[in-house]
Amino acid sequence: MAKLKLYLQELRAPFLVASMLAVGLGSAVAYCCREVFHPLNFIVSLVGVAFIHAGANVANDYFDKKSGCDDANDEFARPFTGGSRLIQNGLLTPREVIMESLILYIAGAACGIYLSIAVGWWALIIGSIGALCGFFYTAPPIKLVSRGLGEPIVGINFGILVTLGSYYVQAGRLDWAPVYASLPLAVLISAVLYINQFQDARADEKTGKRHWVVRLGKKRAAALFPFLMLVPYAVILSAVAFKVMPAWTLIAFAAAPLSLKAILVASKFHLDSNRLVPANAFTAAAHSAVAILLITGYLLAT
């Protein structure tokens, strides 16, 4: 039971909320636009996405150990940055961690196969793209994050692909509506990753993990952060103006104070890893709040 508890801790379960909210958004768009909701497909897609997301989290811990990145990181801010630290603390071995990742991916693949049989092959294709991107985020030889592709890939996967795939398993077709709905989440989840990279930047640079914060430097990266936090609201406003999202989704602006708080903290303390932590928290909270409010907006629009 003690070992099982460690395996569950390795999942970093609180971060799974991001992908699960995208599943909820895709399903809400399908209900609003197509008046369909299949409870079993929803549950299987929710579980499958959680397995794949967790598998990516665990795999990234393994490859960050292999590269020496997490070992070199002494500025991490728990629970937002620096990985789970279970390998570094000697509680799990690298072999145990990578085996856990593979089991999670297999479980996610089983959910994808079921949905592809029940609905269509696009479910498996979309899920496979997400799984491969998550695995090769840090895994060699691709190492997407080291090539400066981590931020857009995370946005595409945990924003667009999950929302589109969840819509597909409900409606049985691909449409632009879930893509429009997912754009605010895509930018905000990229912002979550982006702000979390500030505390890790020094260790990441030493080990060749050249994400945007490393490439820009903390000062210029902090200047870009407000753009990432405010663009989602401009997207929602524009989409409502052009009638590609329902007017009810404007309630997502209620999350704007969280974004503004994150911007203020980041602008002041981007060089201070400890005092930056509230910005990590406010950014994650803004993403979750916008997702929940968008889901609510689409449901109200029915």
C-alpha cells in the first residue's frame, strides 16, 4: 500500500484537471451545437485522457532524471515545478517510473481503441497524436521542449486536440465549433507551462532544455507573459462578435481578475523564484476558471 501511494503521488494528479476540463468543454460544445450527450463515451474519454496525461507526466519525470535536469534544479517551487521529486528523494527508481508511464499509456490506448470502435477512427488518431507529443515532450531523440516547441505543443494537445476529440466522440463528426471554443484554453495552458518554467530556467539551461523562458531570458519572458494571459479574453470576445461562440461564454471574463493578479506578481517577482509562486497559482486558477465558465456558458446557451 505504501508503494501504491507513491505511484499515485507520481501521477501529479492535480495537473490532470487541465485535460479533464478540456474533455468537459468538448462535450458541452457537442451538447450545445448538436444536442447530443453519450454518458459512457464521456466517461471513457475522461478516463482515457487522464491516463495519457498522467503517462506523459510520469515519462517526463523519467527523462528529466536521465538528462540530469531535475537533479540540477534547486529552485523548484512545489507543487508547480521541478517534477514529483520521487526519484530524487529515492522513493521510486527510474525503472519503476518508466514502467508506470508505459502502463498508463497502455490503459489510455485501450480507452482510445474502445472509442474508435464505438464512434470512429478519429478518436484513436487524435489520442495517438496527443500521447506521442506528451511522451516526446522530453524524450529523446525529439525532445520537443528543447527545440522551443513545448509551449505550442502543450497548447495544441491540452487545448485543441482534447476538446476536439471529446466533441467527436459525442457528435460523431469533426467541426470547427470545438476548435474555436478550445483556443482560450490552449493559450492559457501554454501560459501555465510558461510561468512554471521561470523557477526551472537555470537548471533547464544547464541541461539543454531550451524552452521559451530560457531562450528569451527571464526579463523578456516576463514582458511576454501578459500577452499570454490576456489573449484568451480577446479570443472569446472576437468569437462572440463573429457569432462562432455563444454570447453566454462572455461569463468567462469573470476569471479576468485571476489573470491580472498573475500578471502583477510576475512583473514584480519574475527574478525571485520563491515570491513568484503566487503567479504560478493564479495562472493555473485562471485556466481552470475560464474552462469551467466556458463549459457553463455553452450549457446555458442550450
